[in-house]
Amino acid sequence: MHGAAPALPYLREAMIFLVAAGIVVPLLHRWRVSPVLGYLLVGYLIGPFGLGLYAGEWPWLAYLSIPEISGVQTLAELGVVFLLFVIGLELSLERLWALRRLVFGLGSLQVLVSAVIIGLVAGLLGSAASAATLIGASLALSSTAIVMQLLAERRQLGTPLGRAAFSILLLQDLAVVPILFLVGVLGAQQGNGVLLPLLLALGKALLVMAAIFLVGRQLLRPLMRLVARTRSPEMFMAAILLIVIGSASLTAIAGLSMALGAFLAGLLLAETEFRHEIEVDIEPFKGLLLGLFFVSVGMGIDARVIVADLLAILAALLALITAKALIIYLLARAFGLSRALALETGLLLGQAGEFAFVVLGLASQMALLPAADIQFLLIVVGLSMLLTPGLAALARRWAEGMVRRRPEHGQPEPVALDGIEGHVVIAGFGRVGQAMARVLDSERLSYVALDLDAEHVARARAELLPVFYGDASRLDMLRRAHLATARALVVTMDSAQAAEHIVRAVREFAPELPIYARARDRAHARRLLQQGATEVAPETIEASLQLAARVLVSTGFSADAAKQRIQIEREAELRRLRETLP
């Protein structure tokens, strides 16, 4: 007989995290605690510096704590990878170009000015030039993971605040490459090395980025269309994961951030008709892995060190947040942002970010900073991230107070993510959906159509029509098509069950939205009306009415008289359908 099978690696850690994600965090959210803050608090509690400290004294606590952060951090990095992938999906090259002034102007100045000022302060406090440079570069960046999650929770990604914060964060993510290069340069000089290997590494990195971009533009759309034709959700998901993790791996091999590779992949897929379906499918993976990342941040906070050096840590924390918030505020005002918006942006981005852990970890390996200084900085970074949800709420109240006291004219109103509203959403782009789209086009009415037939979608995209690949029977998919700001929904899908399901779901989501649905026959039309459809068009009845109109014209009726008579019969038929409803 063989012995017992070995346990799966990190099985206990996975169970503890799932309990936290499925039970503890929802309970905290019920008490109006932000999910991000909830994950950070849970991470501290279950980490080696929380319950783990007492596991030796009370062994049963070992089942509720995670003693090692390393295994969790490896998986947690994927959370940031998927976050950057989704950011790339939501951006697109056109939107990046539209935000170029904020990204390359405001974002670049924020990183440079913050790094210089923080580095100078570190130098005045006694750090060597190389150490001060690294401290300034690492603390100049903010937390993309926390800020973007907070903006998404508050549905502010498409608002002026969301655009300003996103522009700065995007440039910060792009700054990862030169900062990693800087760490390598300082490490090589520390070890009396030469810069040639580092220059070669940078060249290799740029080649990898160019290859992902150029090859991806040629291959991704045909690949996704090929997978979509299989109508297999499993294959579609496998292709998405392959693209995300494959791109992240390529940039990691080149010595760059994995998140940068994922961002490039998202940016390329944003140009295709599959972007909305991918966003819906990838959301659960991103949410869980990002939660794991926040847990890992909380696990790294050691309360004992905080207590031992409380005043210095609090002073450094206050100085960091104040300095960054003030720098961002002044730069934002210089770029034309209102006082309220500049203040809220500054406080929202005042923390240090997850990339500081990477830079400080490399600095530790290369002995560029003393171990005590690194631990001190890691605690300041972790606490600044922990305070972000509270600072964001405080900034929101201050900004609203400023607007009430002194309203600023000309401030742009919040808009939907892609600025579309008052449009018609067409669920299904077969022959009926295409006919509907032609009518709307002829009257210059905007629409967004969704369909699972990759060939239909590909032909429509070739004609530059706003048609996307996606399962229109899923409410999440319709919400990605901005159903909340639409003027009507037209359901033209072949599947009777799918049509009834989405009419019922949309009626619960938007009670006042007009819903027009295609029905197969009288029975199907009756069920659609019961689910909440505003109007239905049974195919069998409509075909007979159109045939009757032609017969009337052929027997001498004028076209207008025949049309009027058929309309009377159509209304009578719909009235009879409604009268049969319970």
C-alpha cells in the first residue's frame, strides 16, 4: 500500500484566503468598510505578524494564519497583472492619444518632481546619493491596484477625477521600465560592473515590447475570431489567459514588469470587437487575485516595529502623503484642473505604491540600502496604502464642500466610460438585428450591437460598425454596452429562452427602459410580454401582415391605405396578446 498522498501546496493558505474573501470581507463591507481596506486588515490579521505571532503559544491559531508571505506574494502578483490587462482593455490607443496631455504632461512631471523632492529629503536625512535616488524613485509612484479599485467601486473611472488619476497612474506604470533600469545601474556600479550588459538588457526589453505590439496587432484578431467560431466558452477563456500570461511572461523574461506585458496585451485587444466579452469573463479572476494582492500587503505590516519607532514612522507617513498630495495638487492646477478636482486627485494618489516593494526588494538584494531602512520604508509604504480608502473618502467630502461653497463654471460633467449615451442596444446581430441597424443608421441614431457569431461581427467590424462579440443574454455584457445610458433595448436573438431571460433581467435592472423584442410566435410573444417587454413582434404574425399588405396593394388599394389597414390589424393582434396575459 502506498502512503497517504501529499497535500497540495499552499492548500491551507488558499482555504484561509477564500474564507476571508467569501465571509470576512463581505461582513466588513456590510459595516461600510471598503473591500480594499477589508483585505488589508484581514491580511494583517492572518499574517505572520498578526495571529501568526501567537501560533507557537496557541497551536490552533496555526490553522487560521499564514506564516510565510513568499508563496502568497507570487500568486498575488497576478492580481496586478490582470488589473493592468483590464486597464489596457478599457483604454485603447485612441483614448490614450486623447489623454496624451495628462499622461505625458501631468504624469511625467508628477513622477519627476516627486522623485527629486523625496530624494533630496532622504539625502538631507543622511542617505547616500544612490540610496536617496532609489527612495525618491520608489516612493514617487502610487498604488495603481488600490486607486483603480476604489474608482471602480465608486463608478468614477469615466469621471474627470477618474481620467486625471488614471493618466498619472498610467505614466507611473510606464516609468517602471526606467526605474528598474536605474536600480540595475546603481547595482552594477556598487559591484564595480560595467553598463554594457545593462544597455543590452534595455535594448532587449525594447525589442520585446515592440514585438508584442507589432506581432500582436497582426495575430490577435484572427486568433480570437478563430476561437470565437467554436462557440466554446472554455476555449475563449483559455485563449484570454494564454494572451495575458504569455505577454506578461515575455516582458518578465526581458527584465520588465509582468504588468507592463499584460497592459500591452489589453491595449491590443481593446482595438478588437471582443473587448467587452473579455472584460466580463476576466472580471472574477481579476477581483480574486487583486484581493489576494491586498491581503499580501497587509501581511507584510509588522505592528511591533511600528510601536518601537512610532513617532518616526508617523512623521514619515505624514510627510510622504502631504508632499505627494501637494505636488499633485499644484501640478494639476497648472494643467487646468479645478481646485476641488486637484485636491481630490492629490489625496487619492498621495500614498506609495506596490512597485515600491519591488524596488526595495531589489535594493535589499544588491545591498544598496541598509536592512533597517528597508524595513522602515516597507512599513511606511504599507501604512500609506492602508490609509488610502479613508483618505479617498475624506478627499471626496472636502471636494464636495469646496464645490458647494464656490462652484466652478466650465467644469466637465462626469461621462460614461466611452462617452456614449442615448443610444439603442441591439441584442443579436443576425438578419433582424442588421435590418434594425440599417434603419437606425439611416436616421443617424447611434447604436451598439452584440452577437456571438464571430463571422457576423467580423463583417460588421470591416464596415466600421459598432458591433462587438459578446453574449447578449448576459446582463453584465449588456451593461458593458452602456445599457444604463441607452434609450432602448432591441432583443433579436434566435434563442427563445435567451430572449426571455434577458428581458426579465433587464426589466429588473432598468424598470423604465423600453424593451422591444422579436418573438417566434404568439406563445413566445405572450411569454416575452409577461417578462416585461414593452412591445413584441411575432415573426409568424408579422410575415402574414406583410403578405396581406402586398395582396391589398395588388387588388387596387393604395400603398397608404394598405399600410393603415395593416397597422390597425397589427395593433389589434398585440391587444389580443395582452388581453390573454394573466
